[in-house]
Amino acid sequence: MKLDPKALRFLSREDFRTLVSIEMAMKNHEFAPVPLIQSIANLKFGGCKKSIQTLHKFKLLFHDGRKYDGYKLTYLGYDFLALKAFVSRGTISFVGNQIGVGKESDIYIVANDDNEEFVLKLHRLGRTSFKTIKNNRDYLKHRKSASWLYLSRLAALKEYAYMKALHDNGFPVPNPVDYNRHCIVMSRVRGYPLTQVTELRHPSRVYSDLMRLIVRLASYGLIHGDFNEFNILIDDEEHITLIDFPQMVSTSHMNAEMYFDRDVQCIRTYFEKRFDFIGESWPKFSDIRNDHNLDVQIAASGFTRDNEKELNTLVEEQEGNEKDLESVTQDDLDSDSDSDSEDSEEEDDDDDDDDEVEEVVEEIKGLHVNRNRDFKFIKDNGEDEQEPVPILLRKEYLKEIQQFEGTSEEQPEDDEEEEYQPTKEEIQAEKQKQMVQDRVKKQLTKSMKSKSGGGVRNTVKSRAKKDIKNHINSH
Ligand SMILES: Nc1ncnc2c1ncn2[C@@H]1O[C@H](COP(=O)(O)OP(=O)(O)OP(=O)(O)O)[C@@H](O)[C@H]1O
């Protein structure tokens, strides 16, 4: 879902009051019933209904009228609530360009009144796969699951808490500035992901810095768990910054050594492949001395051990649901047809009857949209290496993907199939065929003109009668 903050300007105080009321009502309802929204918002003269209409028009709400008249927030609605909070606190005043698309986040440049630039990270759990979208549609059948909005909120809180604790202890991570709902505002790192760097002036220094960082994290009881070239930014002076740590594990985890070795190995392999640099020494898990603890600082930001457990359980639960959903039949999807889908893809419900949907589902399952890294569809070939494939997607596939992503822009003309150019022989043969057809047509019209229309019919009829008589006589 693309963040378009323009509508912020058109929303009144009443609209925001209604938006917050829906958020509150969603604590106990997947779809907030209209009477409940009205009673929480407590607006006069039908103001609440008008606001709901406005919010729905701007795609901040998602409507469901199957069992009762209910609404829930879309990601955009949730974005607006967080943006409003940041603006009221004076953290940001402007939203600029999108600078990154992660698997489960969108990254924007923002600025405050003093034109100081920051990075806004909006967590978007559950948008990576088509299966997940089915999951959203099928939501009512899995009431026990938490909403993706809630999971995104927990993920953002976790990232903020870890970032703050690490930053306060001098780790090279962005400076976390503010946090609200599923969003984090942090300092902007002037660097590039290591994956985009083809050459290093001092590979051995960068390699040692990275190994030292892994060891230092472990001495604070943490293992990154996904320490790779995508999560490391490097600037012109070859200083590194770690930007993403959603799957941090504790050094007391039963598989801690495996995770630690994997992080170390990942960097060694990458340096060898990309920079032709073989690290001769590397740290071992057994050498690690765990003499610091960040638990208290992390909890101080509001992310407690209970939150951690809850997040892990909920994510596992959602993943479990996804597996269950593999057995969901097309009929199940069709029965959802009168409700809107999460990111306002109302129209695509009509197409669900189409046999092709099945085909599209299969096709999309194998694709990962990874616009952040070279903006191509990457086909997962089941092996370790993912090779970019120049996939010529059929128009309807593109439409489906764009609808899921909320970017239904018009396709450029050159995406369409090229017009077929016949050969000389084929043109000649076509001409001759046309001439013969014309001649036959001419002869037919001549003979038709010479006889009346009824005459022709009568002749045919009498011939048929004759045939029948002959046939009866012969028997
Ligand atoms: N503080 C920052 N300063 C500058 N650029 C940033 C910052 N944070 C993120 N980015 C950019 O946004 C991209 C995605 O960020 P991030 O890795 O945090 O998202 P993600 O959803 O966790 O990604 P993934 O899971 O795909 O690795 C990064 O590769 C980087 O280019």
C-alpha cells in the first residue's frame, strides 16, 4: 500500500475522531460495528456517518456488510493515525519520497520544521505473499488470529526498543527518534546497502569491523540472526551501520551457536564472492563472553519479554494459518465476494469465479516482488540462488499483482504483445484466397438476382420433397 499523505489535508477533526474511534472499537471487533463507532466518536447531527463515508472514500477504511455494517482500518488508515501523532508531536512536518521497500516495510524520507531529514519506516507485516492476502480475506474464519496491524505494531515496537538500546550503548545503528503504532522515525544513514557496493578500498578493515560487531552484539547477549549484505549500510568512508534486526535471538537460545556461526559464515562467503577477500580469522561462539545485558533497557522502551513471547506466538500462529489456508478452496474465496478486501481491491472479487484465477495464484506463488533490489520480479527456483528472470507477465497477472500491491498504474504500451508480421508468401496466399472468395460471391449474387428469393426457397423445398418420396418408394 503506497503512502499518499495528500488526503491528510482534507480530513477534518471529526474525521480523525472517527478514525480513532474505529481503532478503539477494533480492540474487541474485527470489524467495528457502525453503532459502536458512533457511540465512541459521539459526534452530533450524523457527523460520524459522514466521516465514515469520507474515510472510506480515501481508502482508509475497509467495509464489510455481510453480517452487520462494519468497518476496519486499512494499512493506509493506520498510517494516517501514526502520521497525525508524529505531526502533533512535532517529530515530522513533511513526507518525501519512498527510498526503500523491504519485504515487510516501506521506507520514506520525512523532515521536520527545521528541514532536518529522517527516515520513516512503516511496518507492513503480512503483505509478502499472495497466500497472506488470502489469509486476510479469510480472516473471519480464523478469529483467534491477531490482525496484521497489531502484529506490525508489535514488530515496530520491538525494532524501536532494540534500536534504542543498541544506539545508547554505542552500536552503529540509526538513532531512533520516535515511535508510534507500526511506524518508527529514525536518523537517515548516508550510505548504501553493502549489496550495491562492487568494490571496497579497505576490505580487510570492513571485514574486521563486521566481525567485531557480531562479537560485540554477542557480548550483549544478542545474535542478529540475519546478518547479511542487505542489512548493512556502508558510507563513503567505509563505515558500517546495521539497519534491520527483526529476528534477533538471545545467546541463551538453544540454537544460539548455529545462528552465530551462520551470521559469521554469511559475511565470510559474501566477502569471498564479491570482493575476492578471504577472511583468515573469524570468531567462534565458544570465545564469546556475555558480560552485558540489554533486557532492562529494552523493556524500558515498552517492549517486554511478554511482548516478545506474544509476537513470536502470533507470528507462528499466522504462519500456521497460512499452511491451513493452502487447503482453502476457490469456493471459500468466492463466498467472500460481497466484501471489500484489505487494500481496497474490491473489484477483484468479481473475477474469483474465473478459472484463470487458479492459474494466476499458482503463477504468483513462485514470485517475489523485490523492487528494492533491482526492481525485478525474482523467480524462486527452489535453490539457494535466486536469479532475476525477465518474466513477460501477461496483462492480467500484472493487474492482479498491482491490485495486491495497491499500485494499479496503467501499463506502458510496450508491455503488450508485439503485433504479428506475416511473411511475403503468406500475404500472397491471402490475396489469392480473397480473389477466389470475391469471384464466388459475385457468381452467387448473379444467380440470386436472376431468380426471386422465394423461388430459390421453393426449389430447395420441392427437391427435398422429391428426395423423401424417392426414399419412401425405395423402401
Ligand atoms: N535509517 C535508514 N537510512 C537510510 N536508508 C534506510 C534506513 N533504513 C532503511 N533504509 C533503506 O530501506 C531499505 C529497507 O530497509 P529495511 O532493511 O529496514 O527494511 P525491511 O523490510 O526490514 O527489509 P528486508 O526485510 O527486506 O531486509 C534498506 O535497504 C535501505 O536502503
